[in-house]
Amino acid sequence: MSTEGRHIEVSGIVQGVGFRPWVYRMAREAGLSGTVRNDAGGVAIDVFGSGEALDGFVERLAASPPPGAAIRDFVSTAIAAEPADRFEIVGSEAGPARHLSIPPDRATCAECLAEIFDPRDRRHRHPFTNCTRCGPRFTIARDVPYDRSATTMARFPMCADCEREYASATDRRFHAEPNACPECGPRLRLLAANGADLAAKDPLHAAAVALRSGLIVAVKGIGGFHLACDASSPGLVELRAFKRRDEKPFAVMVRDLATAERLAELTDVERQLLTSVERPIVLARRRPNGGLSDRVAPGTPLVGLMLPYSPLHHLLLADVDRPLVMTSGNAESEPIAHVDADAVARLAPIAALFLVHDREIEAPCDDSVARVVGGHPVVLRRARGWAPRAVHVRPVARPVLACGAQLKNTFCLAAGDRAYLGAHVGDLDHPATLASFEQGIARLERWLDVRPEVVAHDLHPGYVSTAWALARPDVVRVGVQHHHAHVASAMAEHGLDGPVLGVAYDGTGWGTDGTTWGGELLLADFAGFERLATFRPLPLPGGDAAIRDVWRTACALLDDAFDHAAPLDRLALFSHVPHDAVAVVRRMIETGLNVPRARGVGRYFDAVGALVLGRRDARHEGQVASALEHVADPDEQGRYPFAIDDRATPWEIDLRPLVRALVADLLAGTPATCIAAKFHNTLVATTAECVRAAARRLGRLPVVLSGGCFQNARLTEGVVAALMPDLAVHVHRDVPPGDGGIALGQALVADAVARTAVAAGRAA
């Protein structure tokens, strides 16, 4: 029987997931010889044998990859047969085409979990247990290809038993790069608040005892430190003071799904999301009598729950045996701490103890946050579990770096047909967060061996990300309008080239005319957009002060709707606001002094929420809008009147009729649940009417919904229901609808704009 050869190149998520061991076992079973190795583009295979055996091998390889792998490209080429007597896993090579095939960090698998709780197992209570199916990946990687020598595990030589597992093709730890046990490390330590080693015999159990006694402990996990405390502890008050989070909810880690069920009313999709390998924080409706302290998530029916995702967390939750608040280890606006010494320096004012370990974190990565909207998971913060997974896009002509927004920043590096969204960075107000942003970009550029030739940025001149982009030398710089980027991010996620009808609703975004937009209907492709409709601008007395003190925006909304004759003295909200303050704001509105105008739907949510709920201020972003969503009666079908001026360019949505009718409801004593629902229903109706009018004029184009307002489940589900099935509606899933996803859209728009400029230059 003649021998033939095949060279196979596989890219995607194919490193760190047991792909090579799986190939090895398949080849041996088929009686084939050759080699498999990691390279900078993914996995390369040279395999030799009979034509029939090779055909079966290739078919199985392409059709049924192992769990955790995701094949993007698969190329099989005939090559000359070479003499080989066996199949081997060989050393990695760094080839010219680099694709980031490092997978995201994966939650502990069932087999590893059983081992750490089995007193007879040699990994009993070892907090760094992992295999090819689970464990740290992205956060420990220093370079590609993904081999142990290129991770922070390189400093830990494997013991003889671990070496045997690593070398055995029948073991699930065959070529598991972070393989570890109590003999070969890593190891835990417990530190005092001043950084002194307490030499605890069992640091993890000692930390659990401290947590049970009400102390706050800084815990070093996979991607950084958490500040942990008993979810019913008085320490929550101290934690809120340190984090400057008066009312913003904290995430809670629970031991298992049964505990989560006791705290929240979970749907099947939420259960699946909680137990997925990504293990995000999942926003779910908490049970009224579930026993969770109101101080964890004050003023909201939702609670952010997550299950343990590392052996350390599993063991800690088992020892504590109660829900733990697990919030990012940082102060307000700072990046998450991930280096021991820096964590002690920054967190000592709040943490009584530090549970640390000697496995370094190369790439800090916060917890991801997700919510179920319309029966499907939507990622609201994309970090651990998703980073650095690529979004597959139409190929860019030149490498593009997109710098994202000011708040909830992520960056994006696009090369070829892959766009890599960096992990959540945060708000760029703090110098340390900017440094983290820069380090993340440099790391991804190094891993991909790519130097961007095009740099995209927001139009807002005050954004730190914009200033950083403009200061970058030797690149083509492209400014991208904020809402165009939102729409483009949804297009890219869903593989749409355009044109589309894009609905972009958020709080604020710099418009091409120098004014503030935020309630936009666009006809868009990647190269450009036409603004079809927008909302009537709403005055913001005091600018940013009106975003915090939402009563100011409510005052402006009423003065506009009632032509400065609003019945403020009859509305409950203004009975809690000093008369002099109201008078000053109304004078500001009349004179226009320090009163920018914004078209953001988010600002309408703030103003209406202030009126309906009697809220004077917002303690954190989106708080009032979220409260308005959750108070709305799900069965209420009524709506308020509105007007659309289709003679204007763009069309202008006028909600003054809504405001007047809403005030009449307030004065008549209509319940807040009914008013909130009617407000949502009206926004749905206005959106659907504008989109349908545009579709009648332009054709039944795909519709995409993007922007922070579409984190609101009632609004999103309502708009989708109002437009389908006549129109195809696309909403975000794996890319955040808010500013955390905007960099993806910036990258694709900048590529299209740069292409056009090059083409125009050639034509000239």
C-alpha cells in the first residue's frame, strides 16, 4: 500500500485546549505517522499513511474538534511522503503568520473539581489544579505559541508525577501547559495588611476563618485581586466607603448552583450562563426573601451572581460556606490590582489580610458581566472567559488599532480577518488605568507581531483615548463618530457589510456637528452613514452636573414641554429640592448659560426616572434608568403620545406630548409602575415607527440595535418584537452594546475610511 502525506494548518482556538494531544491520539489510532506542533498561527500537522486512512483522519479532524477548541481555518495540502515510524508532538515554531490562538481562561472542569475535594487524591485541596480542559490560559501567557515556557508557569519545574501525566497520551493532562500539583507548585501565602508573611500552615483555610469572622480579605485569583467579605457582614459599609460606591451593586460569589437558586429566580438560560466555562457575573432577579442583604445591591431587584471558576475559589467558598461579596481589587477608577506588592500598597487601607500566590499574572483580567435579554445571553463587560477570543470580520487592508471610548474602555486590534477586543480596561480618568490600557495594547501587538498602520479614535476632543491616539506617530489616524462606531460594532459582530438601519441609543456621544448626540437612527455601512432621525435635544443645566443631579434634567424636560410654565410645585420630586437651587437652574435654562443640549435617550431615561421615582440624583451611571426599567409593570400595554417631524433633516422625535401626558398621570396619582411601563412602550413605538418609515423609503434593510440603552431588556425586547418578523433585527450577544464594544466598530470604520482615502489618492 503506497504512503501519502498531508500538511494541515489549523487556526482558531486550538492552543491550550488539548488540541495536539487529541490529534496525537487520533493519528495513533489510525496508524499514521508524522508530527503535530504549535506555531504562531495555530497548529501545524504533517501526517503520513495510506490515502484512505489520511482521508478519514482529515475528515474527523475538521468535523469534530475537542471540547474548548474552535476551528476558524482548516487547510489540508498534499505533500510528499517522508519516512517516519511514529506520530509525535514536537516543539513549537514561530512562523511568519501569527494568529492569537491562546484561549480564554476556563472554569475548573468536573474532573479537576472532584480531585481537589478527594482526600485520597494527590491534588486534594491544591488550588492550582487544572488540565487541558480547564484552568488559566490568557492571564498567564507571555508569548505565542502557547507553551509552558512562554507562560508564568515556566518557573515551576514539573515533578516526576506531573511529567508522566504531561507525557502520557492517554492522560487528560497530556501537554496541559499549566499542569501543577502540591509537590511542584505554585503555592499560597497569607499576608498581613502590612505585607508581612504570616507563615500560615493552611493559608486558604485561615483566610476562610477571617472571612467568616467578618473581615475583608484581598484574594489573588486568576486575573487579579478581589476584595472579598461575607455578603451579610458589616464590612460592606467599609467596602463601599473605600470603593466610593454608595449604592452601586456588588457581585456575589456563591458555592454552587443550588445556593444561587436560593438567592435568585433563575431561568434555564441564566443557569446555563452561570455554569458555562466563561463563568461571568450574571445579573438575575433576586428572590425577595432569599436572605441576601439589601446592602449588597440596594435599590434594584437584580443581583450579580457568579460561581467559583478556579480551584482556589471552590475551596474558599466551601470553607466559608456562605455567599461572599467578590468585587474587583481596586479603588474607584483604578485598574484591578494583580501584582502582590502593588496590591498590598493599594488595598491595605481596606484589607485585613491578603491571600496571595507565587504564580504571576501576566495579563490582568477582570470578571465579565452578562445578562439575559430576549432569552439570549448578552455580554455587558467582556473580560475573563472571553478575552482574547477574536471576532471574525471582513479582512482589513492594514492592521488597525481602535482606542475605544473614555468610559468602560476596551481597545481593539484588527489584522487580517480577526479583530481582537482587549479585556475590559475601565474608565481612563486615572493615570494607572491609562497605563494598563497602554500595556494591554503593547502586549497584544507583541503577541500578534503586528504594528498598527491605522489608528481609530472617537471624535470627542476630551477623551483620553482620543488624545493618546492623536499622539501616536507614524500612523494614519481616523476619527470615528461615536454612534456610527456603535452601529458598526453590531454589524461586525453579525457579519453584516451594510447598508443597515442602525439604531444607536445611549447617554452622550460627540456628533459630527460638534453637538451631543445619543438617540440616532442611521443608514450606515462601514465607510459612512446618513443620519435619518434623532431626538429633540434636551438641555443639561450645568453639563455633567445634570447627569449626576438628575432633577436638573427633569426640570429642563418640564420647562421645554410646558414652555417654562411647568407645575413644579405640584410634583413630588421638587418638594425635595431647595427652592433656590430650582430657581438657579431655571435661570440657567432661560439664559442658556452653561446649558449644553443633548439628544441622548439615556438623558430622557434620567429625567423621566427622576420624575416618576422621585430620585434627585444618580449615585452611579445608569442607576436611574435601570430603576425605571425594573419598576415598569410587565403587563401594561398603554403608551403616551409623541410626534415625529419628518420635514426636518434629520427627522426629529418630539417627546413633549409624552411629558405633558406623563405629568398628568403623576398629578392624577397613577402608579409609578404604570407610568414607567407606558414610557418604555412609547420609546418602543417611536423607534419602530421611525425604522419602518425608513424601511419603506430605503427597502427592508437589516436593522441593528446598539448603545448602552439596549442593555435595558424591556426596551430591547420591545423594539425587536415591534419590528419582527417583517424586518431582520440584530442585537449584541458576545460584544457589549455599550461603550465596552465600541472599539470593534471603530476598527472596521477606520479600515473602510482608510481604504477609501488610498483609493482616492490612486485615482488622483
